[in-house]
Amino acid sequence: MLLCNAMSNVCAAAWRDLDWSIVTSIHSIQYLRGLAACAVICFHVSEQFGGPFDVGAAGVDIFFVISGFIMWVTTAGRPADPWRFMGRRITRIVPLYWIVTLLTAAGILIKPQFFYGHFFSVQNFVGSLFFLPVLQENALHPIVIQGWTLCYEMMFYLVFTLVLFLGERWRFGVLTGALVAIVALHFVFPAGYARAFTDPVVLEFAAGVVVARLWLRGARLPLGTAVATVGVGFLLLAASPLFDADMPRALRWGLPAALIVAGAVFAERARPFKPAVLPSFLGDASYSIYLWHVVVGVLATGVVLRIGIPAALQPATILVVTLAFSALLYLIVEKPLIGLLHPQRVKGVVKAPGAATAGAAE
């Protein structure tokens, strides 16, 4: 019995190492994480100064597709442990999110004029902590304003956890079917939480799962780079006046995001490359960058305005300072949290990978 238990523990550890070694070996995913986080910062700074960089909002959709991809890659063909899966999702996402929520709420209470568009109430504060924030104009509006994406992430993780109770042969069909069914309900439900959580953006997770399944099965996409380029082209077109700004997000940003992720991972399979240090670091730090950038950006804006930097240089200065300090907070806050809550990622043979999403951590 002791020998069996020992062998079981060794096998479980081996599977964990295999999971993370697969993820960290896909360097294009790391690069896209960092790029998506930087794009969202650019979008918010551009929005702050009335700039035209709407396409940066698509960073969120790239995060969603990546999240679906990573969750499938790290669970397919392996012993299922739904409770452990959900526990790891919670301990990976929630602690940092709560820290940023608490500090943002304090900032709103102290200097509400600096947090334009944020909404504080006790109900919204408590709801935000548990991914059920208030609705404004039928959209999720948590204390950490970009945290709306984590509400969808946690819903996706819940669905994914339930699917892990099934036999492996059923998981792909049930998971993708469930996500499509959830979106179908969007057109039935009245305004409220049910309608908000069934937004078609949920299909972006399904797109990531489909790409991951094809990737794991050894599929080849000879023109992967071309597919990713087409995705970038669609993004630029979607940001132009040629496209209706009211087009559903899943089409406007989600479809190009799926093409970019698919093209990138299959292009890397065709022509593997050695990772560069800075893009890989930004991928590791992407969850921190995404979560911290608004509150850090508010502080950066206050400092920039106070020291009298010329107006023409203000957007670039705020952008650089926000990115640098948000990445620094990955080293100061998030990485120690990972070491505390997931020590095997630091002490084991596999390097701790960075955040997967928009909000999503891997």
C-alpha cells in the first residue's frame, strides 16, 4: 500500500511537471500574453487622452482564447482531479485580485476624482470580491474596472471543473457544447446577471479549446504565420470606420484573436525558436500587468501632471511608467504569492509560468 501511494504521488508530480513544461515550451503563447497586456495598457492610456488605439481592447480577447487553450492543454490526456483544478484556479487568481481590489477601493474612497468611471459601494465591493459586481448598462462593473474579464474567467473555470467529472472521451464535446449553449441563452434571458454572463464573448474560450485540441492531436497549419497575419489584419480593419462599432465583440475582436493564437502556435510548431528574455518576462508578468495597470496608471498620471511634463510627452510617459511599475509589482507581489501558494512551480523542475489571461492566470 505504501509503495502504491508513493508511486501515485510520483506519477501525480510527473503529470504536474508535464503540464507546465508543455505550457512554458510554447513561447508564442508567452509572447502573446505579454503583448495582450501591453495592448490593454495602450488602449486605456489612449482612451484617457482621447486617442485612436481602440484595437488595444482586443488584448482581452487574446487572453480569453489563450485561457481556453491552456486549460485544455494542461488537462487533456491526464488524470482528472476537478477539485484540485478549481482549487488551483482560485489560489492563482483570487489573492492578487483581492489585493488590487482592496487598494483600488481605498484609492476611490480617498481620491474619487482620480478614478473616473469607477463605482464604489459596499454591495459592489463585496460583489467584486466574489466575481458578482454590480451591473451598469447591463455590463459587469467591478471595483477593479478591468476585472470584468475575471468574472468570465471564473465562470469558464466553473464549467471546466464540472466537465472534468466526465470521462475524457466526453469532455471536448460537452465543454464546447456547454459554452455554445450558454451563449444561446444570452438571446433568451432578460437584462440582468444571467444575460451578462452569457455574453457571446464566452465563445472565445471555446475557440481556444478547439485550437488546443487540434494542436495536441498534432495537426499542422503550414501557413500559420499567414493565419496570424490575417488575424492582425482583421483587428486593424475592425478598429477602422469600415466596421460597425456595435458589432458583437466575439466577432469584432474574438475571431481575429482566435486566428492570431492559432496562427502563432502552429507557426511555432513549424519553426521552433529560442525565447527572448524580455518578451518571456512580460508573458510571466502579464497577469500582474493587467491587474495593476489601472491603479498604477492613476498614480502615474498624478505624478506626471504634478511635475509638469509637456503635454505631448504625457501619454508616452504614463504608458512607460505604468508598464514598468506594473511589471515590478509582479516581482514584488505576485511572484512571492506564487511561491507561497504554489511552491512546486518555484522549487520543482518546471519554471513557474506567467499569467494566462485578461485577466486569467494559468
